[in-house]
Amino acid sequence: MGNFKEKNDVILKSLGYHLRIIRQEKQLRQKTIAKLCDMDSGSYSNIENGKRNITILTLFKISKVLNVSMSELMSFKLKK
């Protein structure tokens, strides 16, 4: 079972890194994204740091705020 946890961690960290890159390209602050998505900035920071699993609804909100498609958000490469 430990193997699944390791894979989950890699996925969450990779998604978070991808979100950070997109956010920085759009010159937005974490605090701004969090506010527009109705969450606190600590929660959003945890997403970008791969420490928080999110729902599809939260991912949808983030995609709207970043003005990118869901498929763009999900087109990340796994990082180790």
C-alpha cells in the first residue's frame, strides 16, 4: 500500500508545481487565486505545494480564475 501513497504524493506535487507555473506566468499571487476561488490562501498554498488533494470542483474554479481549460491544468508531467 505504501507504493500508492508515494504515487499519490508525486501526482499532487506535480499538479501543484504545474499550477504554480501557470499562476506565475499570469503574474497572479496565491492570495488572489485563493480569494477568487473562495478559499483561504493557506489552503491554496497547500495545493501548490502538493500537500492537499482537491476536488474536481475546486480544480474547475482554479481553471476559470487562471483562464485555462481543465485539460490544460491536467496536462502536467509527473515529477519525482
